[in-house]
Amino acid sequence: MAHHTPPLEGITVIALEHAIAAPFATRQLAELGARVIKIERVDGGDFARHYDARARGLSSHFVWTNRSKESLTLDLKQSAGLEVLNTLLNTADVFIQNLAPGATAKMGLEKQTLATRNPKLIVCDISGYGNSGPQSSRKAYDLLIQAEAGLLGITGNVEQGSKSGISIADIAAGTQAHAAILAALIQRSKTGIGSHIEISMLEAMTEWMGYPLYYSLDGASQPPRTGTDHATIYPYGCFRTGSESSSGESEIMIGIQNQREWEKFCRIILGDDSLITAPEYVSNSNRSQNRDSLRIIIEEKLKKLKTEEVIEALESCGIACAKANTIEELWQHPQLRALNRFIEVETEVGTLEALAPPGRSDSFDAAVSKVPSLGEHTRTILGELGYSDSEIAALAAARVI
């Protein structure tokens, strides 16, 4: 067990956030020990609280990205609410926001104004398209950015593009914001002053599109949409196995990386040496060009075997493979369970299982705590700021909190 305090203990983060990008960044900061105060609307809070009710009545998105934080409700359209926020920012270490373009500027929360009052403050603005340029004012949601960044052009099948099944553009922005804030904290330890970070979802997603960008350099064709198959290596993709498997699984991902593995696959798995020298399959380029006919040959063999039998055979000859797990199977993944990666997290509806932060350290324990109910910490935080019980009651009566 680690015995040291988390590295961000003593750091206060004020988060004017909603949806996924900023909340994903701040949850990671919180679990490194930062105190994250999440500012939410009085009338309903972060709208991600209402995306669904699949987590025993709570939103799956919200539970995932908002544990380990404190919730403070404020009506920032009222001067009294804005005064509370400004008081917090006067002594905070980090201010992160992903509101609509121009929203914080209208509230007088630009970096220049904030730096005058708190020179050590690190400000991180997450936007859809950036804070300048001809498209800076456009609305941006995850699926829109997936399309804008070209992901739909390389994902899916020949007939139709496909979105990612998760909020990949939001996650890209949140991940890179998290890293940039950590870098800014290190920089501040050297200079003594804060900094201004700008992260756009478009830039973050485009960074993750680096391979197809270079693949298509100088006007070359982009990677084709190939469903679950690799665009240029074959056989590397999902193949159907016998449906009699005890787990009910009927697909397996196989990844053959070189000619040596291809020859072993033909000889041991398919039981057909003639495929090794067959002109249409003799090289990776040939196999990729003739993947439709090769798929038929492979699946004719694999459909006679259960998934577990295929995995055992592939692993015995050193060929990489993976089960195409359902989400239910992911919850019970034997490797994750063996690594003790699931923990319990408190919520307003009781205890839920959760994945522990992936980055384990032997020097400190992650600071994982409750998923806050709306406004759960409002009165405590106001009390810390010096508000009396009667003043807090007045703010509540005026719907400021």
C-alpha cells in the first residue's frame, strides 16, 4: 500500500463544466488529489446528469466523469452567484471551463481579468473549434467533431461511415486538457505564475487522426473503411466462430502481423499449407486485396470450433487474438478482476462498482470518492468562504444557490 499523499493535494480546481470533455479532465485531477469544485446550475445542474438513468437511476455519463468532486450550485446570471465564483477564483489554482463560446467572457472571466486578481491561476478553456478563427463560434458536440475531424471517413464499412461508440472527441480533449494542466502546474512551480491553456475538440481529435493524415499525405487516398478489419493488414480483424460457445460469443479478433505468423496460421489453424504459396494470398498486399475470398476460407474453418477452442489454438502458436466481448463480459473480465481494478464508489443511490484510475502508482493511492448529488457541498463551501447561516439562507431563498 502507498503511504504518501496524492501529488495534487492542496491544489484547488474550479470547474465551470458540463457534458464530458472538461468533467473527464477534472475527474482525473481530483483522483490525483486535487480538490475539484464543480459549479452547477441551480435548475438541474450539469445537463449530463439527465442523459439517461441507466446507472440505477443516475446518468451513466455523469457517474463515469464526476466522482471525487464537490458540487456547488450557483446562478451565475445573478450578481450574488457570480460574486461567489469570483471569490473562489481569487485563491484557486486552476480554472477550467467548457461553456459555449464567449460565455465566460460575458461574465468577466477572461484570463487577463482573472490574472490581475490571481496571477498564479491556471486557466484552461476547452472549446469546440478554438477561441479564434472563422469557425470559433460554431456549436460543437462530440459526434459533430467526429465528422469534422474525418473519423467517419475512415470508420465503418464500404457502404457507410460509422461513429465511435464512445465520446471519443470529448475524451481526446479531456485527456489532453488534463495533461496540459499538469504541465502548467509544473511550469508554475518554476516561474511562480499561472498560464492560459486553450484546447479545442477539433484539434484534440485531429491529433488522434495523425496516422490517416500522414497515410493520405500529398493528396494520396485515405485509409479505406474496412469495418472491424485493419485497413492494410490481413487477416487482422473479427472472424465468426462456432455459436455453440459456452459464453455465447461468436466473434474473435485475430491479428496476424507478419509472414511467419501467416504461415503458422495456415499450417496449424487452417490445416492448409497450400494457402501459404497461393498467388492471391502469398503476401500481405495480396491477402489484403483478396480479403473477401480469404475470409470465407477462414470462417469455414473457425465456425466448426468454439471461441475458446480457437483462442487456445491461436495462443499455442503465438498468434495474437482477443475475444469480441460484450459490455457485460467486460464487467467480469478475468484479467481486470485478477488485477483488482474494480472498486466501490458511493453515490446518492448507494454504492456502485467502478474502475479504479488506470495509472497505478506505488507512491500514493488514488483519491477516489463519492459521485456528488446536485449542490451537495454548496452550504459547506459557502461556510468556508465566510457566509453566515442567515446569508446562505437568503441566497437559497433568492435561488442564487
